[in-house]
Amino acid sequence: MEKRSRIGIIGTGFIGGGLLKTIRLFPDLQVSSVLTRRPLNDFTDQGVYTNSLDELIENSDLVVECNGDPVYVTPLINNILEAGIPVVTMDAEVHITSGTYLSRKGIFTEAEGDQPGTLAAMNRDLVTMGFSPLVYGNLKGFLNLYPTLEDMQYWSDLQGISLEQVTGFTDGTKINIEQALVANGLGAVIAKQGMHGFKTDDIETGAVELAEKAKAIKQPISDYLLCDPEAKKKFPAGVFITAEYDYQQKAALKYLKLGAGPFYTMIRNYHLCHLEIPKTIRQVLETGSVLLDNSQKPTVSVAVISKKVLKKGDRIVRASRNFQIRGEAVAIKDVPNHLPIGLVDDIIIKQKIEPEQLIMFDDVEIRDSLAREAWDYTLKSARDSL
């Protein structure tokens, strides 16, 4: 019988729990260990769960990280990579916080399944066909910068995901994090703070508008489209790339139903989260290749924006942060002293901050961590690349 690859997992939420079930469907893979901070007796299948990083490393040929907390997982990933074990993630936030530092230590890549990995896979295919991408686009169905706790608790319970996650989805923090990683990993930029996020009822029309913005600044951009609430047809849970192609193929592309050009929009109308992670697991195990990382020359980060008046002495912890702050993509060169969203784990406000104010390092007390050291390395890399 062919040897099965041993897959470790960090994270027991929607993605981690779902991946455990998915991997058990395949004869070539097995979940060997799941690292958790929770008591082991919380789980019925106690044999696979562990509180020991050493045990996870000893029993894994590859580790998938989907915990989502950069301050917690950065030292874990660091130790795993130093042990020579590749790490696949579904965690854009750890990449934009610590990924530039961590990717020097070994094979460290985002997976297919969430929007960044899906765009990276699309980009790989389109570039090999000769397309020149202008827009790496995400599709957002709804945006509310100030959701209420009551509404978010309802959707958290209904969808089976954490309150922190559903709030970050709703207020735009997640899409800003995702598109920051896409920009850094695929060599694009953001065209403005927070991105354009044009509201539209037609993806093709909105995509052309974004492509024209990219042409104007002569660089590919990472951005998104927001579905018009009055639209009769809602956006799919997908992504798109708008690209150019050699004008000599104009007639052929029209025949192939991509339109008259000069911009061609390819839409992938789904992403399947943990169901797609095994594709990247096998790619890494077989070829050692990286699908998407934060690069050694990042240009984009996600800054912290206050949602309310924050007073001196206020404490912000990760679990409830999204009711006090949100994240917005910024060019690192424009605000190098900004507080990145991934370091908001347990911070103290040092002086009064107004609503919609961009929070700087000087505004907070923040504890030392490897994630903070990794961010300092990221910032230096960004400066050195200018």
C-alpha cells in the first residue's frame, strides 16, 4: 500500500474542522495531528488532537495553518519551518503581518480555496496563456462599516463561524486583508487607500472601470467590486481577473466569447475554502512550489482605523476588536508608522483617538512578540525595495 502523507493542522474552527473531514476522504493523505489551545477533552476524537507543538512537528510531513491569529501562530510557523516542514495556510492575515519574514525560513504558501489563493491560481493559468492581468478582483456582496453586535451574533450563529470572522467579513476588514496579500504576492498595487470598491450591478462593467484605473497608473491593481443592493442578480462568491491580450488575437477572443476587448474579464464564480486545500497540499508535496506569499518586496499593508472614540487606557483584544476598529489597505510607503491589523491582539490606547482616525504605533502600547519582529522585517523590506 502506498505511503500516506501525514498532514498536521493548526486550527479547529470552520476551516480546520472542515479540512479534517475532507482529508479523511483521500487514500493518499491522513491527518496525523491537530494542534489546539483548547482542552483535549473538548474533542470526541481525542487521539488526533494535541496541545504540543513538538508532537505536531514530529508527526507531520506538512502542516496546514488556519488559526487566523498572527501573534499566536507566527512563532509556531517559524519553528515548523525551521524543522524543515512546509506550511500551507488559509490565513491571509498572517502573510501580510509575518509572511515576508517567514517565507525565508522554508516553503510557506497560501492555499487555493479562499479568494487570494484562487486569484493566484487563475493568474498562473492566464499568464501561461499569454494574458497580461490588469485587475485582480474580489467580489463583495455586502458592506457595512458599522455592524451591530446583535446583527453579527445572528449571522455568526446562522453561518456557524465566529463572531470575529463574520464582523470582519461585514465591515470590509477581510477583503482588505485578502487584497493586500494579492497585491504583494502578484506584483500589483492598490490604487487608493481602502481600494476603489466600485458599486455596480454588472461585473463586466465594473471590471472595465477598474482596468481603466490600472491603465491610468500603468500598474496592475488589486481591488474589488461591491454588488449594488438594488441589483436583480447578486454577485457569486468568487473572484475575477481583467486582462489584456495581444491585439492580433482580437477576432479569436471575440469568437471565444470573451468580448470585443481591449479588456477581457475572466470570472471564477466560486471558492470552496477547505475543500480546495488538498490541491495545494499535493502541489507542495510533489513539487515544493509556492502558490502565493507576501513576497520579499511588499508594498501594501492593512492599517487600523478606529470605528469609535477610543480613550486613553482602552484595551483592545482580538476577540472583540472588530467592534472598535476595522482594517483598510494602505500603501506602506505612504504611512510607514501605521499599526498593522495583524498586531492587534492585546493593545492599550495611549491617547484619545477619534472615529475614522488611522491608528499609528505611537498611539498604542503593544507587547513584544515574534509577529512584531516579523513586521519590523517586513517594513524594512518594503523600504529597501523603494
